[in-house]
Amino acid sequence: GYRRVFEEYMRVISQRYPDIRIEGENYLPQPIYRHIASFLSVFKLVLIGLIIVGKDPFAFFGMQAPSIWQWGQENKV
């Protein structure tokens, strides 16, 4: 998707301004941000899995489940 748009944009600019050199590549984020994003992705999937299965992780820690968790259990769809 984005690559095609970039190539079209690059082509239009090159036709209008032939002396401009255009380079493009994917931006690699800093490692800490990649790790945070990976953690959040896994955490989200685990959370969805717990909601679907109906397990309460708060009971494991001896905590009362927050109202958002109870709402998620009642409204799985």
C-alpha cells in the first residue's frame, strides 16, 4: 500500500523537478520502542484470550476485578 503511493509520489515529483534525487526506505524505530510494541501486542492477545476463555487474572493476584473487566466478560462479542 504505502510503497505504491510513495513510488507514484516520487514519479510525479521527478517529472516536475528532474534535478531532485529522491530516496526512500522504511524507518526502523529504536529498539526500546520495538520491544514495547511487541510486548503490547502479546499482552493484548493474552488479554483477549483471557476474556474469551473467561479466566479472571485478578483473582490469581487476590484483587477485585475492575468494572471494565466485568463489562468485558459480560459483552464478549
